[in-house]
Amino acid sequence: MPCLAMLALASMMPAMTDPALDAAARNAVGTAIIKFKDKNLKGDEIAVSVARLDRAHGSWAVGSCRGEVAMYPASVVKLFYLVYLANRLEDGSLKLTPELERAAKDMIVESINDATSLVVDTLTDTTSGPELRPAELKKWAEKRNLVNRWYRANGFQGLNICQKPWNEGPYGRERQFVGERYDNRNMLTADACVRLMAEIALDKTAPYGAPATPSGLKRGAWMKGFLSRKPVADGGEGDEQSKGFSGEVLPKGFKLWSKAGWTSTVYHDVAWIQAPDGREFVWAIFTKGHSDDKIVPFVAGELLKL
């Protein structure tokens, strides 16, 4: 198991706030509120965080509008499970079996919830099932919170990463764990998502917070392969996590890696963009109360003006 204390020492975030990016995020949100006035989009229903990558120095500058506000992330949480899985594979505490490989790929590429269930079970040594007595549930919950402890030890704030995503909803011990009012549901901020995707882009995630190794670079490429998307402009309609998200508005020749998440009440995208001229950006666009495939691409289009 990774040493949390050592990870905490290795996880200084190489980012600084850029007023121009702050302004771009605020402008994108303000413009979207005006654009989607007919949909009654409100300021507290959208959050945007955006980073400009500096690959030469392995760092990034960031700006946001409500990027620190935690929201239910839907399938965006799978990005965080992927990075933690990569680290467990790198430190040797888990072995990549063909079935775990299949689940990891389907979790990200197709965003399949059943595949994510296997990944979460493997990472935390827990399984879903019938209700548990209080003492048993406490022990089970301690295991399930392993991913939370790892990210918090690495300086991430405003998150809760301990639940499986569901098609219809949790039952049994999973329903006990999420709470009567779903108070323990997954939560993420746009800022945290931008940080993690920037670290993936700059090969800072496997092993996490340590200098890149040949093995770590291969593991980073493994993750990037799952996250790679085809923008709509480069042929056809793009995949399900491209069309209706950032990939819908990217000009021809742009490259995209992303993880989207959506339900009947939220619509999110976390995207890493490479322009043909070498510029690179990461952004997270979160909306709640609006499961709408127009708002996120519009905001992405505004951020492309950077």
C-alpha cells in the first residue's frame, strides 16, 4: 500500500493563478448565462476552471469561476479512480490482470458503470451486497474511503471519492453508505479536475508526485490512450464523450483527451486540448440542474478564444 505521508511530501501543486485566465473563466460563465437565458441558467449552476500548460517547465497557470465549488461529478469521478489505479499498478500493490485491464478501459472509453464497479472493488477490497450491521459497515466504509485518503494526502480539497456510479441507484450496503439523504455521495470541484488532468498531461501522475520514470511514462501513456477522443471536426460525429462536449467545437487539427459525466441533472466535461500551434489547455466545465448538450460546448467555444 502506498505510504500516505511520503505521498503528501511529494505533492506540491506546480500551478499559479493567472488573472487573465480568471477573467476568461468569468467571461465564459457570464456569456453562457446570457446565451442560455431561455433555459434559466443561473450563476450557481455552473463552474469553470481553466489552465494553460507550460510543458517546457512542467507547470501550469490556472483561473476559475466558482472552480472551488463541489458538485456531484457523475462519471467524471472515473478519472480519479483511473489515476489511483495507475499508481497502485506502479507501486506493485495491484497486478493488472486482463479482466482489470478490460474494466479500466471500459470505465474510461465507454464510461461503463459496471466496469467501474470492478475497479472500485479492486482498489478498496470491498464488494457490494446486502446490508451490514453497524460495526461491519464501519470497517467496510474505512476500506472504501481509501481513495479519499490518498487524494487528500496529496493536497486535493473539496472532494469525496468513495461511491460507485450507478445506472438506477445503490442498494444494500451501498445505500447505507451513501446515506439516507445521499449526504455521502461523490463530490468534485472543477479546480480539482483541472489539476488532475494537467498532471496527467504533464506526466506527473504515475508515480504520483515523483520524477517521471520509463515505467511511469508507459503507465501515463496507458491512461492517455483511454482518454483520447476524436473531435467532431476530424471526421464523423465523434464519440459519445466528444459530441455534446468540448469535442463538438474544436477546430480541425486540435487534439483532445477528456472525461465527461452526465445524468438527468448534471452535465460535465474535463478536457485537455492541444492546438496545432503547440498551445495546450485543460478545462473543466460543470453544470447542474441542466442536462443539456449545448451549454458545455458553448463554454468550451468561449475558452477557445484564449
